[in-house]
Amino acid sequence: MRSGTMLYIIKNHKWATFFMVSLVILAVLVAGCGAGTTTSTAGSNAPMTVHSNANANLQKSTAPGGPQQYLIKSLNITMEVKDTQRVANDLQSWMSTTDPLSTAENINYEQVGDNLYNISMTFSVQAALYPRIESYLNTYPTLHNGRLISTTKSTQDVSGDYVDTQSRLKNLRGEQERLLTLLSHASVLGDILAIDQRLTDVEGQIEQIEAHLNQLNGQVSFYTIAINLQPGQAVLSPPPAPWSPAKIWQDALGAAVAFAQVLATTLIWLAVFSVYVIPLVLIVWFVLRWRRLHTERPIPASNVALPKSVDSV
């Protein structure tokens, strides 16, 4: 009975061992499949990572190298057109449509003839749209039966000034923070007054530098474009008018009126200054008369020797 029981236990132990070994083998197989899947996933992700890095390197290589430039540009263009008023309205409308942030800083009309005007306009446009606007203005006269007279462009590099201003502003703000910290810990009256005076000076410098930096930001963000419109020479020089008696009569009458005005003006001036002129004339007249009387006075008869008469034979 005991031997049968032992045999049964041994058989059950063998089956348990076999079952445990099977579980271990199955676990190893599952782990191997998982590792293969992970490896495959990593392998499939590797090209994507390389591709992303390639795109990043491509973007970096296409980016402009070196420090950023800060430029101030201006354009002055003069063109000859038939109708300057119509062209001025056309350009203003196109400018506001192309660049909604543009501003017309100055528009002047100078009359040079009968309903003829020289027009000058100044605009401030975004720096990003400046090349497009410049190209449009250069081709505008040719496309609208006009003539481009002159184009003047100027470019000023203020990169050094811009970077230096930013650096000075950063240093002054750092000094301002240090002074505020010292002021909060100062307890001696003399130290407080000295720190406060220095803080006032630093804050004044910060305001000046910020104003200069804001001015630079405006100049490098918006460029100035000046447009001068002139009417055509054929329009300015009309043919001579035909002979007209009425026109000649009007011109002669105008000349007569102008002469009468000049004569009346002269008489009025003489009347006003007569209080000075008349006494001066009288004095000169009396002096001349006195000299003439003394010059022409006759010689007395007693001083003249009469010739002896000759007796006749």
C-alpha cells in the first residue's frame, strides 16, 4: 500500500515538473517574440528619426548665417504722368490695399498750371513688403503711359548701433535691479541718498536708451517711400493763344491801372515825407540864393578910376 502511494506521488511529481518546464519554455518564447517586435519597431522608427534630423539640418543650413542685420532703407522716385491727381489717388488706394499698416505721412499739391499739379507723397511701409512696392512703382510709369524720371535708393546698416543699444539697455537694467536690492537693505541715510541718486541716473539713461531703441525698431520695421508726380511737358506747354483785341484791351487796361497805382503810391510817399523834404529844400534854396547875391554884388563907384577926357582940338 505504501509502495503504491509512493509510486503515485512520484508520477504526480514528474507531471508537475514537466508542467513547470513547459511554462518556462513558453515564457521564454513569449519574451523572444516580444523582443523581436520591439526590435522591429525600433528598426522601423530609426529611418523616421533620421529623416526628421535631416529635415532639421536642411532647415538649419538654409537659414541665413551670421548675425542678423538691421537696415534702414528709403526710396525716392519721380515720374511724369498725364493726370497727376488721378495717379495720386490710384497709388494711395493701391498702397493701402497692399500694405494695410502703411501710413501716408505727407501729401503736397503744388499748382503749376490750369488744373495741373506737382504732387509729392511720402509713405511709411512695412519692411517685408518694401521689395514688392519698389518693383511696382518702378514699372508703374511704363504701364500707364508715363515716364520714369529718377529713382534714388539709400540703405543704412544700423546693426552695430542696434546691438550696442540692446546691450547697454540690458546692463543698465541689471544695474537697476542691483541698486534696488541695495536700497532695500540700506539702513544708513547717506547710503540711501547715494543709492537713490544713482538709481535716478540709471533710470533716466534707461528711458533715453529705450526711446532710441524704439526709434530704431520703427526705422528697421517700416521704410520710407517718397513719390513725386509731375505733369507731362506737352501738358505744361500749351500752344500759343490766337490774337485777340479784347485780350489786348484787358492787358493794356491792367497796365494802365498798375501805372496809376504806382503813381498814386509815389505821391502818397512824397506827401508823408514832405515834412522832411520841404524844410530841406527851403534851406538849400536860401543857401543858394544867399551865395548868388553875394557873388553878383556890384563894385562901388568911388573905387573905380574914371578915364580923363581928351579935349578936342
